[in-house]
Amino acid sequence: MTTNPAVQNTDPLAKRPPVTGRVKLDELAAHLKLSKSTVSRALNGYKDISPATRKRVENAARQFGYRPLSHAQAIRTGRVRAIAMVLNSDEPDGHNPFLRDFIAGACEAAGESDWTVTISTAKSEPDMLDILGRLFEERKADGFILPRTAVKDPRVAHLRALNVPHILYGRTGYGQRTPPADTSWFDISGETAIHKAVKRLAGFGHTRIGFVGSDLKFNYTHLRREGYANGLSAAGLSYDPDLVRDGARTREEGAVEARALLKLDNPPTAIIFATDLAALGFYPVAAELGLEIGRDVSVVGYDGIPECQYAHPPLTSFNVDSRMAGSRLATLLIRQIRGEHPETLRELSEAVLIERASDGPPTLTSEQLAQKILENH
């Protein structure tokens, strides 16, 4: 029996089982009836390839298990299809609470585009800058995600000087009229969340509302404190600098600053913390002073870390979707590396309030609270 050549299947991938062996670029191109150049440019995100064609090529590559040789691709395109993040291992809070979900989101988004994510650590600021430059120069990363932006962030200046793509998790240059040029960022509007927290507590009837902020070197600290001040104004309450403390990133620091607030002659009947870790640090202080959180003093946090739900009482907090943040940052950075203008890749999202039992209407006035603390301690 002979086969009619006119009806013979000439597709080079037709008899190849999916995801076995190594599919070559010319085989994939022949299957798609496109040139090798078009397939290559589609896989590497060139803007002269239509979105429909790019998606068709990516789907076929995924279906047949095509994986470009990384060294050959790097020579051809100048890219290694990898993004990186360098963490400061000396941070007192160990980059909690966002790290695990954040990295998972970034890896998932990068993987969908067949990119990889490299994680490294640095011991100091000079070490950080050295590692960022070395990873790029050694062609181990095409660009960087920069978490926890500072008001004056040396990482940004360093990478801009090297002309290396990067995106900020947060914003930088607090107080500047316009964001730094040629900079991409994704951020959660902490200032909006803290503004809402003030209005929520004022709505319960609190008129003495304290605020415990984080380290002033970080941009988010200033934004959240600004949200606190604006929230007071919107609620018709005056700003009292005695009710504002800064520098609390850990439980221990949160305890110190909260204790200072409650030692005032007219202590706050509610306290907003810029981070959940600092807020959780207040719990043993309240017990020490004989106070019941949620009744004698209300507490609201920000981050939405898992420990909040296990506190007694569970902590009301604004939840940040760290997994989504990691995903968006990876996606936006890859788009920038592929040629989109950095200033067009900026997104601002919002945290979601998780109502629990740590806040509510005041049961004591500020004067009564001060008297109870004096009697108990």
C-alpha cells in the first residue's frame, strides 16, 4: 500500500508528542507557516509583531514544549529572559510580611511569559549596589524589581546611570511635584487606607486618634502619615503632633511607641499603626496596662499579615494582596524590558479593609482612659 503524496502531512510537528524531545525554532516556524524571524521576534516581545500573532506563537511554543537555548537567545537578543530582586538581609523585620506571596506572584507572572526570577540578598547598601550591577553585567538579569522604596533611593540612581530597566514596588522622592522621569512603579495606596482608617474611627466617635508610623527613610511612611493628617481634616479633627510617633517597624518598636502615646496626659482612645507588626506589638503593652483592645482602646493596622486573625482580639487591618503586587510588578517590568516607555508603566491599587474585633466605639474618654492606666499601672 502506498501513500498519496498529495495528502501526506508535512507538518514537522504533526507526529511529535507534545513536550518531548527538543523542538527547534525552524520546526515551530514551519508548523505555524511563519518565518523564523517572525517567530523569534514574537517570542521576544518585539512591538512590530501584532498581539494576535504573538499570542498564537506563544501558545504553539507552549503546546509543543519549545524552549529557546538561553545562551543563544542572549547572543541574539541581548536578553536572558530573567528578572531579579535583591533583598537587604539586614532589615530588622526580615521583609515580612509580604515576601513569600510576593515572590510567588512574581514567579507565576514571569513563568507565563517563559521568563525566570532570580532572588539574591545583600548585607549593606554598597553591597546592594554592587550586586545589582554585577547581576546585570554578568547577564544574569535583564531588569530589577526594587521593593521598599526610600525617599532618596540610591538603587534608582545607580540603575538609571547604568541604563538598566527597573520597576519600584512603591514610589520615591516624596514631596516632589512630579514623579522621577523614566521610572516605572506599582504601589498600593497606603495613604488612602490610613485616611479611611481615621474616618472609620472618627465615625465610631473617637476624637483622640493616634498614629504610629514606620521608618522615615521609607517613602511609604510619609504617604501614610499624610493620609492620617488628611483623614483628620476630613473628619473635622485637629492635628496634634503629640499623637504622632515614628520609627516602628517591629513588634518591639511598636510597643515602645504605643506605650509613649498612652503615657500622655490625654492619651488617644484609638491608634492607627502604619504596619501590622507594630500594631501586634501593642497587644502585650495593653495587657500590661490592664486595657482591653477593642473596648478601652481601638487599634487598626495595615498589611493584612496572617497573624492578625489569630491575635486576641483579631486585628482590624487593611489587607494588601502581595501575590497580585508581585505579579503586576513582574508583568510591567517585562513589558518595559521589551520596549515600552517606563513612565507609561505605573499603577496604583488599594488595600482592602478586613473588619475584626480590635476597633469600635469608645467606652472611655481620654481623661477616663488616662485614669484607668494610672490606677492599673
